Amino acid sequence: MVRRCLPASSQERAYALITSVDSLGTGCFLTVSVVLFVRVVGVTPTQIGTALGIGGVLSVLARVPLGRLADRFGHRGTLVAVHLARAAAFPGYLIVHGFPAFLLLSVLILVLDGWESPVRKVLLYAVAQPAERVRIAAYNRSVYNLAFAVGSLLATAALLDRAGLYLVVLVNAGSFLLAAALALRLPRPTRPRQPPVRPWNSTHYAGAGFLLGWLFVCTSVLTIGLPLQVLRTFPHRQWLIGLGMAISTVLAVGLQVRLSRGTVELAGSTRAAVRGGLVLATACLLCYLSAITGRNPAVAVLLAGVGLLSIGDLLASASAWGLSYQLRRHDLTAHNQSVWSMYLSLPQLLGPLLVAWALTWFGDAGWLVLAGGFVLVSALLGPVLRTAGKLAEQRPIDGYYEESAG
């Protein structure tokens, strides 16, 4: 039974093990991070938000030049070096004190986190056969969510005392050391045989990534919109926030692989993106209905909306994985994956502000504004992705990572 749940090849298993180890440590750390920052580092909630906001923006902007460095010096070696750097940086939270030092350390860690993702995506191309790349990416997303949930549960006991907080930081650093060791088991990808085509030159590529990125505002809808809705409509049932997050995690673990089927080709990825946007719009409508419905039925309607938010997110993720390969089959480099990641991430940076503004300025009707936004994005995604796909198909595939796959 256990073997059926594991990837077929040893390299795929190593890749999944890196994902689980990384996520377990991250789940532990993020569960206690705010408490750690306040109690140990000595910063205020406002300073925490400011530092993480600045770090998030710089992380997105730094991905492209760092992606070029990874292409130049090798992807496996870069991944090992990034994990070692993260292992060395995180214990700094036990040493620094005050906002200036906290800001510098947080920016460094967030930039390293942003560097790791595109590099590991390129290594996925080396591990998996072309037809299996989306499936393996979906499998690893499920593994990530499951390990993250386990890490969060394990870290709850650490909130009891200061020693527990220190232990979680060290465990997280240790997880990166283990991930670095496991990364040495991954293949060393070959270099491209011809000069890459720079993604900056394609407005269709930029438009596809930027539009698709708006679908991932659903993360802010879940993490900010759901708590605001609960506090407004169900002030005495705040446990619904935790229940909603649990439902989202369970759906992500159980449905990500299934909902990713058929998205390895461009047409399937396009359908998943359009459907994902419409599902997210429906979820926002259900959240609006929960605000104007009677008390008990409203709970069920709200939780149904949370479920659809998760499904829409899973469809958008599957589409993004398929498109990241299909739109750049001629040049599967860390530079390209970093640019794609940047396009996807830019709208997400505005997500918290957009969701908070809509639900504060318009009240319950803010859900209708958000639903309309997702419908508009879905309507634009179809033609933009089809045009970008036609241009991508006109470029020859140079065989980059095809021969070293698997």
C-alpha cells in the first residue's frame, strides 16, 4: 500500500523526500514565527509586516538575476548551496535583536527562498519524463501540504515556552541541511546546446504569466478574506477559521494529482486556468451568500465556498506547471523559470491589499467585486494563452533536458 503512494524512480523519490523535509521544517517554523519574532527578536507586529513585505518584493525582483547565476554555475550545485545558506541563516533569528537586524535577515531569507523554487523546478525537468512533469509536480505539491500540516502540528507544543521556540528554529535549519544532502542524489542536468531566447522579449509570455498570477490572489482570499468574513458574520464561531484552513489542506493533499491530469499539454493547461478562475468566482459568490443567509445555513455555504477556493487554487497551480513547460519548451532554464515565477508573483503581492480593500470598502458586496475580477481574468486567459501557445509552438525544441530526463 505504501509503495503505491511512492514515485517510481529513485530520483523522483529523492525529489519528493527533499520536498517533504523542506516543508516539514517550514511548517514548524511558520507556525511559531510571529511568536518568535515578538518574544525573542523583540519586534512589533507592524515591524514584522513591514519587513516581510519588503522582503517579499525584493525576493520577486531578485529571482531573475539569481536564476541566471544558477544557469551559469549549475542547478544541482546551486540548490545545495541555497539549502546550506538557509540552514546558516535561520539560526540568526536567535541572535539578532531589534528591527534593523531583523529586516536584513528577513530579506536575506526571503530572497533565498525565492531563489530555491525556480532552480528546483528545472531539476524536476531533469528527473521526470516530459509527459510526467505535471503529475510529479502535483504529487510534490500534495507531499508539501501534508508535510507542512504535520510540521504545524508538531510545532504547537513549542509555543509553550522559549526553549521550544529555539528548538523549532534549529529543527528548521537541520531540515535544510538534510535537504542539501539529499539534493546531491539528483541528476546533474546538461547545459543548453544553443543560446536561450530571453523571455523578456515576449509580451505574450508576460501577459500569460501576469494574468494567471491574478488567480493566485485566491490565497489572500482564504487567509485574509475568510477570517474577515468569520469575524463579521460569525464573531462567536472563530473556530471556523481553523476548520476552513483544515478543509483546504485536506483537499490539496487529496485532489491535487487528480485535478492536474490532462494539463501537461497546452490545451489542457488553458482549460484548467479558465475553469479555475470560474470556480474561484463561484467560491466568492458562495461567501457572499453566507453573509446574507440565516445563521446555520450560512456556515455550510461558507465552508462550501472555502472548498471551491481550494479547488480553484489547485486548478490554477496545475495550469501554471503545465504552462511553465509548454510555453518555454525550447529553453527550460532557471532564468526562464525565474521570469515566469516573477510574472506569477507580482499580482500576488497585491493580493492582501486588494482583498482587504474590497471587503472593507464595499462590505459584504466586496465578495461580488472579487468574483467579477476572477470572471474577467478567466475571460482574458483563454485567448491570451492560446496566442502565447501558438508562438511557443513555432520555436524549435533544442532537446534541453529531454535526453537527461528520468
